[in-house]
Amino acid sequence: MNVVYSFNKRGFEAEYWEREIRAASGDRAGFVPFNHDPYLDPMKYVRAQLLDNLYSTGEPALQRMYSDLQRTIRESKADALVVDNCAPYHPEFLRTLPIYKVLRIADGPISAYDRDFAYVHAYDHIVYHSPAYSPDLDMPEKLRYIGAKRADFWPLGVFEAMYDPAAREEDLFSSARDIDVLFIGALHLNKMPLLARVKKALGRSFRLFGMAGLKRNLYFNVKYGAPGWVSTVPFGDYVRLYRRAKIGINVHNRGDYTVGSYRLFDLPANGVMQISDGGRHLGAFFSVGEEIAAYRNADDLIEKVRYYLAHDDERLAIARRGYRRVMAEHKIRDRFRELAGLIQHGMNQRERSLDAKPGGA
């Protein structure tokens, strides 16, 4: 089975996504990366209505993307297409592709109505990165409610570029770490109140890095009483910073209902003890209290950070167990093997369903 994996990334991220997707090929499936980012600024189709506008006017860049995807499918003799990262394919175009189509939902409720749910009908299979969705429904319930033909939980994982695969466990946990608490991530508006509280409480022991330009930094400091400047760091420096950190905090855009970011796996893969939001869904990824610590709010997070900084043996034990869980179950190459199994199972079920209908297909 051959699978074209369509995604949009740039620079350092694009390089390792393409390299590691291709390297995930094995006996069960061959994976062919297709980066749809270079064709058209994703912000031009970040919402389903925007994509419909582009498609209806015959946007040339979109048509080039579609033509190149069709050629890649033909040349690779692909049996399936997986679409990740801000889907650029209009349902009427997808309808022309005679292969098994899979949509990967990776942002959850913060983008679901903009660029996920509008396309569910056009795919044979939905894979979602987190079981969390809202206080009323979890993600599999929501997907059934809106008519998904098939849906499976397929978490994110850690790419080899985001940790050192050659590092021995003992070396990782015996090295000195000079950063007490670390957060690396985009400075989203939803995250600002908690990050500001933690920064003010912990001071210089909390190092905060992320995607934050001048305007975002000014807003953060004016709005929340000058908690500090957030420095931007390139992706290539993440591992170096993680290897210096004792504790890493995880903050998701909608807290418990968007749990499941790449950071959830990057932190323990680098030997960092992690404290995360995620509520009842955090246990879908790690054993809470054994491999990861959970927090309910800013005060609880601050209290737990102080506790584990003062109890080094407990911190190290959780960090080590989290690391072992990631190495055993959450590496990206293993994740793609799981995907191959999900796709093959879905294709087989579809074939059986078609054969069971009067007159076959």
C-alpha cells in the first residue's frame, strides 16, 4: 500500500517532516510526502468559505497544486491520500480522486468549524489527534454526530528532529540542567493570562520562549502588567533548550479541550518533567502522576512547579517514566506504522461494505 501524505510546513519544519515521513515507509506501507505549502499562502484558505471562493474562481495556484497532487498520486501508484495541516482540497476536487481519502484533524475545536467539519463528508476516514472536544461531547462523539464515515484516534508524536535519538537514557538524566521551568510555544491570546501569572510568581526561574512579535509582546506586557518579554527562537534551537530544562509546562489553546500538542511528546523525549493541562483526557497519552503531572489552574500549576523543584527525586522519576513511555509508544515512525494499520483496516471495511450491497459496488 502506498500513501501520499499532504501537509504544509516551511523551512526547518518542512525539511524534517518530508524526511521523516518518507523514512516511515516499511513493509506495510510506503509514505510519499507532498508539501502543499509552497503553492499558496495557507491564510488564503484557512477557512472553508475562503477555499470555496478560490475554487469557484479557478485560482491558478490552487489548480497547480491540484495538478501536482494528481501527478504524485499517479506516479506513486498511491492507494490512499492523507491530508494534514489546514486542508487545501475542495470537496468537489476530492470527489474526482479514486483513492481512499483520510483527513487528519490536528487542532481540534479551535479550528474545527473553520476548516475541518466542513470537509468531513468528502473523506472516507477521519483521524483525530485528541479525544477532547468540549464539555458536552468528546471528539469521536462529535464526529459521529456530523456524519463521519469512519473515525479513529491517532495522536501526534515526537519527530527525531525534536530530540536526540542517539542520546542514552543515563546521559540524558545525568546531565546538569540550568533552566528550572520552561515553556516554548506560540504566545496565543488564550494562553497569556496563565503564562503571565506563572511568570510573575516564578520570576527568573521560568524561561518563556515562543512565536511572539513586537506587537504581541507589547500587548502581553501592557495587558498583564509587564510579566516579561517573550523571545522568539528558531525550531532548530528547541532541543538545545529542552535539554537544559528540569520542568516543562504545557499550555493548550483551549486548555483541557485541545490537549495533545507536539509539545506533549517533545518535552519527555528530551528528559523534561512535564506538567500539563488536559483534564480527564490527559490519561489518553500518559499515566497521570506517574509519567506526567496535571494541573487545574494557574495556582495549582505554580504550586506543583515549586513542589517538584524542591523534590528532585520525584521530578526525575516522573521525567524518566515519561521519557520511557515516549520512546516505547510515541515516536513518529511508530505512529506512521499505526496509521498504515488504521488505513488498511478502513479500506478493508469499506470493501466489505461495498461487497455486501446488492449488486456489489
